[in-house]
Amino acid sequence: MNQRLKQLMKELGEAINESLSEAEPIAEVIGRIKGEGYDVFLVLEATVGFNRHEGESTKPEIVRSTGKAAGPSPEFKVNAQDMRFLKSLRISVDPAKDVSDRAA
């Protein structure tokens, strides 16, 4: 993918994030959830397909983005409540093990 297209895709991700963060209905519902004593984590994934009009390629390229800029991996913390939830789903987690080891 060329640099210009990468830049445009980054701008699209930022525009989507900005639109969602400024959307009053979303902010209102998140506020109500927080008012009930919960933390809210919202992660959205977008799939964008595109074709060059000039007929160079008939197969679309697919780009998956979470809208986040590339950078260092976020810190991953699991508390007792998280462990109980994961256990209820029959997912075992070794909290002493580095999460980055699992992605490899």
C-alpha cells in the first residue's frame, strides 16, 4: 500500500474516532453506565475495502483497523473481577505470564 493511501486510511480512522467521541447519544449512554458504577471500554473494528478505478487491480484490498495509531503495546492489567469473569467463560489466564508472549 502506498504512503498516500496509508495516510488517507489513518485520517479515516481518526475521523471515525472523532465522530464517535463527539456523538451525544453515545456519550449519554456511556455516562449512564458510568453512573451505575461501571467502567466502560469501547473497542470498535472497521473493515475498509478499496479498488483502484484505473483497472490496475480487480481484487479489492482489505484493511482492518481499530482506529488506533501504531505504537507501543498497551499495558494489560487483570484484576480479581476480571479473573472471575474469565473463569466463568472457562478461560484460564496465568497473571504472572507476559501477555505479549501469547501473541507470538
